[in-house]
Amino acid sequence: MRKKYKMSDYWNMGTAIGLCTAIGIVLGALLNNVVLWLCIGAGVGVVLGAITQMYKKSSNQ
């Protein structure tokens, strides 16, 4: 039998930063300001990743 993995098994700090940065790059390309949206996306990814890591840590205890 194959083990079923939850989405939280794949979601970590790196994927949050990478995904939000990618979204920021796409928005930046559409809005003609890639650097600004790259920084905004990376910042949102860091905050989102930190929140989810704290949530995972508190739910495992």
C-alpha cells in the first residue's frame, strides 16, 4: 500500500518563499515592475512560511 501524504508534508519554508516569489515575478511582469513585486513576493513568502512553521510546530506538541 502507498502511504497517503498530506499537503502539509510538502509545504515548508522553502516552498512558501519559492511559490510566493514566483507569483511576485509573474505579477511584476504583468505590471512592469519585476523587482518590486519580486521583493514583495519573497517577503510574503517568508511571513507565510514562518506562520505555517509555527503552526506545524505547535500542532505537533
